[in-house]
Amino acid sequence: MLVGYARTSTEEQVAGLEAQVRDLMAHGCGKVFQEQASATGNRPQLDAALAFLRDGDALVVTKVDRLARNTQVLGAVVDDLHTRNIGLKVLQFGQETLDTRGAYGRFILNMFGAFAEFERSLMKERQIEGITKAKAEGKYKGRKPTARVKADDAVSLFRSGHTVSQVSKQLGIGRGSVYRALEAAGLKDAAPATASPTVL
């Protein structure tokens, strides 16, 4: 059985995930696991896919970097599949079937994994260079500190009779941020001295 795995990072659009699922289904995957998650974080659907695979099955992904961000992780996944007699198919290789159970297949897969890792490094380097250049030209502002920007509003709302929970909900900031804003404004009595149990 062919089992597909599709992944995009949390920053990527849903359309990219849908395109992967479509390609995997068109390739004949009987089941497809999908998720939006960083390759460096927890990936429960990948874990589920690996647990679902049985002897003689094949895991199918559209690209190597959907499975792993570096050759070390890629090698660990392939080793696990190999010991369980499960194949790996990567659609970016075209019509050729890559048998990862052989030395040549492992070599080609590691090469593509290394290229993908190198490409990500270049992209990150270009991003850093772009930010550095923008800062030098005074064009880079960075992310606005949302809670700090809304600190004055939080104080005003609290002084007008709103509770901390109401202020937090209305401004879309955490209760801790509200307490810090009130404390900075000299309203220390508003902040709890110790954590109290949540009343349900």
C-alpha cells in the first residue's frame, strides 16, 4: 500500500498543502496523512503515518524536505523504514522509483537531502542580509510589540471600570501583559500578589 505524507510549515498557505495531497492521491496513495507544522517541531501526523505503515508498504512524499529538514533526521527516518521493510518514494524524482533499501538509493536520497538543506541555508542567509540592509537604510521596523503598543489602552480601560479579563479579551493581549501595563502605570494593587486557583 502507498501511504502519503503531506506537510507545510505553519507560515505557508493551505493551498500548498492541498496541492501536495492532490499529487499524492493522483499517484495512488490509499491513505494520506497531512499537517501544517514546522519540520523542527512535533509532527504528530508524521508519527501517525510511520506507525500506520506495514511490511511491504511505501511512504510517499512530494519532496525530501517535506519529510526532514536535514540529512541526519532524513537518515534516521529511512533507517526506521528500512528495518521494517518499508520503501520510500519521493515524487520530485519523477517517474523513477527510488529504492532506499539499496546503497545507491540511499546515496541519491542523501544528496537531495543535502541540497535541500543547503538551499534553506542560502535562503536564511539572504533573509539576514536583507534585514541587515533594511536596518542600515532605516526601512526595517520589525514586528510591532503588540502588548506594549496597547499598554495605554489597557490602563485606560481598567480605570474606566473594566476588569483585567475584560481588558485582556477586548485588546487581544494576555492577562500578564495587562498586569504589567497596570503595574508600570502605578496600579500595583490591580496585580495579584500570588497565583490564585482558577474558579470554574
